[in-house]
Amino acid sequence: MTAQEIAALVGGDVQGNPGIRILKVSKIEEAAEGDLTFLSNPRYEKYVASTKASAILVARSFNTDAHARPGLTFIRVDDPYVAFLQSLKRLTPVADPFTTGIHPASVVAESAVIGPGVSLGARSVVGREARIGADTKIAPGCVIGDGAAIGESCQLFPNVTIYHDCRIGNRVIIHAGTVIGSDGFGFAPKQDGTYEKIPQMGIVVIEDDVELGANCTVDRATMGQTVVKRGAKLDNLVHLAHNVVVGENTVIAAQTGISGSTKVGKNVMLAGQVGIVGHIEIGDRAVVMAQSGISKSIPPGKTYFGTPAKEHMRALKIEAIIRSLPELAKDVEELKKMLEALKNDLDAH
């Protein structure tokens, strides 16, 4: 594509050579001639002077005149990162790992309903009365349980398991190894020290436009539904326990675990390795920073950090005090010595 064609794609304006040809995309510090790159984080501005890229996507507020030089074209846009992603999708071919049509080594129950345009990979299994919507692509080794339903235009990568009766919406992407609908962790202690398994009778509902990373586990409800609502995105290795509800457009980073019956609001951001106890609520637009432990409900719009988690600014103040404890301890010892000396002096008089 030319710089002008890219600008038209992303709604930008060209400063430089609109006819320069772009072959691929690269990071700003690694780009070569013919590459498109972007500047979103100010920390990378130092690379503008040395990059060999042919074109750079920059914010409209960026001072291009101060960095202009021969052979470098700027494309001014509202959001360089979003524009870069749009260009990346256009310039970089994506490998299609899915089989065309129904592979002869797949197993489909006679009562299953398979929509038009469905792709089904080798050694995949579709159970009795399961339903798969039009144009959904299922990679090798997937298991779709009895009575499960998958919507249209979904993508299930290798070895995904959808347990019986669970519901998957439209345009859902589920990466390799993820399990939807395994039993929730329910055991009642008995007097003899053993445990009685609590039947997990509910299902999982994944709504439209959700993406689940690799090796996630979403447990079926004890009763009712575990729900991941429309537009939510889960990273790899995320665990949702029974009866959890994740709100619309919420994002959850890797190795986060949410205990049973907790409700997470919409547009929430949970960073990596967050742990959340059961039966609490995380308010809309809340942010929980990495490695935080949440033991109480969080109000909407608040940012929390730490274990046990506290409001972000309070947690930072506590952390600063903790780091200065050795010096504070020395000060306390000095004060004790001074007080002891003063006491001895008073006793002597």
C-alpha cells in the first residue's frame, strides 16, 4: 500500500511523500526501509530521529516539523496505536488454521445440527443435539458436548472443550485448550473429614463478541448460569468459578482467578495475577492492578492495588512507608536512647 492509501484506511493526513510504498509493519526501533511504524508512547520519541521506517503514524498534536527529514513520511491520525492495528490487519496476512468443510476424521452425532459454512477439524467431536451456527470454524481436537450451542462466525482453536448444554454466542473466539463448563468447585465437608460433592447443575453462557485466551477455565454454575457478557476479553490462564458474572467489555489479564458468585461490572480492567474472593461485586469501570488480592467489594470507577487491596493512592502511600521502615526503625531507636538519657538525667537531679 502507499502512504496515501494507508491514510485513507485509518482516517489520517499525509505529511511527506503520499506515494511511498509500504510493504510491512515493524516496531519503530527495528523498522527498515519500506516499513510502517507508529509513535504512541512518548518514551519512544527518541527513535524518530534514527528509525529507518519509511512512514510513521503519529498523533495530530505531534510536532512533525521538528522531526522532518528526507525519506521519512508522517501520517497524522487521532490515535496512532489504533491506526497501527488497522494497518497491521491490512498489511499482514493471517494464517488460517481451520479445515475447509467437515473433516472425515471428525465425529458428529446424528442429532447434531450443523449450520452452513461450518468448518470442523480432524478428531473433533460434536455431541447429541448440539448446534453449531453458520460459518463457525472449529479446529482439530475440539469437543462440543451434548446439547451445547455455538453461534455463528465463531472460531474455536485446537483442543477446546465445550461441556454439555453450555451456550456460546456469535463471533466468539476461544483459543487452544480452554474448557467451558467444567464442574464448579463445590464440596460439602462431612463429620468424618471427607467431602460430599455438590452437584453442579447449571451452565455457562458466553455472549456475543467475547474472546477467551488459551487454557482458560470457566466453570458451570451450581444452579443457574456462569456468564461472560458481550464484548468481554479474557487473557490466557484465567479462571472463572461457578456463578461468576463478568460484565460487558471487561478485560481480564493472565492468571487472574475469580471465586464463586462474584459479579464483575462492565468496562472493568483486571490486571495479571489478580485474585478475587467469592460473593462480592466489582463496580463498573473499576481497575484492579497486578497481583492484587480483592477481599471486599469495589465501588464503580475506583482503582485498587495490593493485598489486601486498597485504593491506589492509599496503597502507594503505605508502600512508601513500608520501604522507609529501616530508617524509621533507626530513628525510633535514637529517640528511645534520647528519652532514656533524659530520664536518667532527671533521676540524677
